[in-house]
Amino acid sequence: MQKIATERRRFGYRRVGVMLARKGIRMNHKKLYRLYREEGLSVRRRRGRKRAQGSRTPIPTSLRPNDRWSLDFLSDTFGARRFRILAVNDDCCRENLCLVADTSLSGARVAGELDALVRLYGKPASIVSDNGTEFTSRAILDWANRNGVAWHYIDPGKPQQNAYIESFNGSLRDELLNEEIFDSLADARRKLALWRYDYNNVRPHSSLDNQTPAAARRALELLDSSAHGALAHQQTHEYYTARLSL
């Protein structure tokens, strides 16, 4: 049922039932409707301009690293110029995977940053974001299809559906963006890299029993022998202020 609903986004439960019947799976309409609703496959009503819809399946829970990544943008200024920050988080261990700052961040640029993160951390099972133009661009849709990653878009005007990244955004703005004045883009990248290291490796998180995200990831990897190989290596931390702030 989920496979049919993913391939045919505008099919309701009756047409899904017909497709199932063709495959030899028959059930009465009451049971069909109940299962259809339990799987969260209801067709979303179209509102306003045409947008990318992403996956129709419910947003999955995050039980281990790389189950779900969250993406969002923030903005600030250096001098009289405005710049944007792409934040990517792993929702399971609350780890920030990157903070990319630039005056322009297109959908193609976001896709390139995701490729770099996949090489470092492995491929996520799913990604959650809002319906911003960069996240609904053809470059992002092609990237998700090419990598087999389920991309979930939250409902417009409901940032609480992406609560982990919204909480992170609040911490970043309160602890850094509202505290610092940036002289240049290079200065902003340097300070973001320093804050990111502190956030992942020093700052205690109440949602993690006051562990750091890095410690939480290591603990989860010890329990899950199938963790991506790159994460098992002991790495020295460096501050990069170039394209990918790691």
C-alpha cells in the first residue's frame, strides 16, 4: 500500500484498493480505509502555488544516527550585507553536522553539501525540511531520487513539525548570532565553526541527560555495530572556514 501511494501521489484509498486487488490482495472497503488511515497515506489537499510534496509516508522517528536529518536556514549580517546559514542536524543524537555560511545558497549548493556529508557520515534514511524554494528545487528532488532518501516536507506554517532543528536554531541565535558582530563572511564562518565544535563536544544537552551530541553518538554506535564505517575512526577535530564548516 505504501509503495503504491508513493508512486501515485494523488490516488485515494479506493484506487489504491483497486491496484492492490490487481496484485491479488483483496479486502473490504472498511478494512482498506482503516489501514490507509493508520499508515498516514491520506492525499494532501492542494493549497496555493504548486510545491514539491515529498514522501506521503509519516515522518519517521529517529532511534539511531542517520535515521533522520533535519535542515533549515538562518540569516544574519556582516557589515551591511546579509548572509545565510544552512544548518543540518542528526535528530537522534542532536548533533550538528554542518553550518554552511554564504551570501547565496541555491538548491544545487545544498545538494553538493549533502553529498559531502554523506561521504563523512553515511546516507540518511530520511530528511525533514520546510517548503523553502531551495529545498523544493529540481536539484534537491533529483538528489533525493538519486540517493534513495525519503524527503519529508512539513506543513506550511507548522515549524513544530521540525522541532529539533527549530530548537537548535534558537540555541544558535541566542548563544552566537545575537552575541557576536561579524566583520566579514570569513569571520562569520570562523565563529560558526568554533561554536559548532563547542555545541557538539562540550556543551551539555538536557535532552541527552547532559551528554554532548558527540558522546551520545559514540554510545549509540557501540550499541549498533552496523554504524557507518567512517564514524568508527578516531578523528582529530579541525576548524574549517571554507565551503563546509566541520
